[in-house]
Amino acid sequence: MNDLCLKFLDVGTGIAARRIAVRRREGVAPGLFWVGGFKSDMKGTKAEALDLWARDHGRAITRFDYSGHGVDAFCRGPQVVIGSSMGGWLALLLTRELTRRTQPDPSVVRLVLIAPAVDFTEDLMWKRFPPEVKREIEQTGVWARPSQYSEQPYPITRGLIEEGRRHLLLDGMIETGCPVWILQGVQDPDVPWQHTVELTARFARDDVVLTLVKDGDHRLSRPEDIERLIAAVAEA
């Protein structure tokens, strides 16, 4: 059976305790593990397209709402980890953590990264913020950043910036132990293609394929972009 089921993962304790929704479709390996972007959710265009492909090909897939990724709770065996934007950063951090285990389960057999926003809180936010925005974050703890993707601004907190600094990757080499496929739009206003080229230089031993989509934006959710994404996933 390749049915889709909705489950829940309990994370946090005390007043921070909460239930995180997880959508899991059973199927054959390697399974797909979706890691969404900043302010995204598990029912976006790319996530839904991957789920339909998994259904039609009998593959397992796991999606989730932040926070709490559920990889230990819901995945077993080899996985193709697909990370979009901020999810690309998280996918690399997840892979690093799994490779540190003596017997990693699940294991990552391929990474597919879509406009990976690695170290974005520092390199693409903090370093580019004007002095008055930095002061507001430091003094009040939050700044409401206007967004082209929502009528409501995105709150950028001091906690987000400080947490990001504890997980920076571009200050050293990266080893995932698996092939890496990156899709990047040249017209991306949020993650410049030059940022992604710099990321590819950080992979020490892994095979990396970088596809630059000349007219592609940040989301890469057009039909032709989805075809590229499915092609990258299907090769695993």
C-alpha cells in the first residue's frame, strides 16, 4: 500500500510543548524526505508535486510542519533528502549529524537542494541589514521585514540571528558522503546564484551537480522547474 497518512510528533516540554503534523506515505526505498523553506509548510507546490510522484512510483515520502523534522521518528533506511531555501541549510546540517553516528539510520543517499539558503541569517540578512535595522533587532529583539511572498511582514528576531550563528557552514569544508544536486535560479532575489556557487566550492569530496536556471526565481515552482526537481529525485 502507498496510502498517505497524517501523524503527529510531540516536541518540546512545558509551555513550549506542541504537536507537529507529519504526512507520511509508505513505499519502497529510497524514501523522500522533504525539508521546506522559511515560513513555508508541507503543502506547498513542490512538496505536493513530490508526493504525487512518490504515490505514482510507489516510493515512500515524509513531509512535516516546523518545528521538529521527524527523521528519526518516521524514516528508516536510505533517504533522498530534498531541501528548499532554508531547508537546504537544514538538510546539510541534518546530513552532517547523521554521518557522525556510528550506524546512521536513516542514511542519506542523495541531497537535492533548491536555492539553498545556507548561512542566510548571517550572510544574506545580518551583513546586509542597514545600521537602523540592526539596532532595532538588538534593542527590541525583532524587526518586521516586508515580504514579496506575503501581505504580512516576516518577523526577524534576535534569536533567529543568534541561533543561525551557531550553525554556520560556509566557514569550512562540507562533507555529506553522498551525491549532491543543486537547482538555482539566476533571477533569484533572495539567494543570489553567486552565493550558491560559493557553496559548491565548499564540498570537499562529494559529487556535485549545479543546474543554473537562467530565468528561474527563488521558488522554482513552475511546471518546468518541477520537472527538473523530479528528474533530480528520480535518479536516486
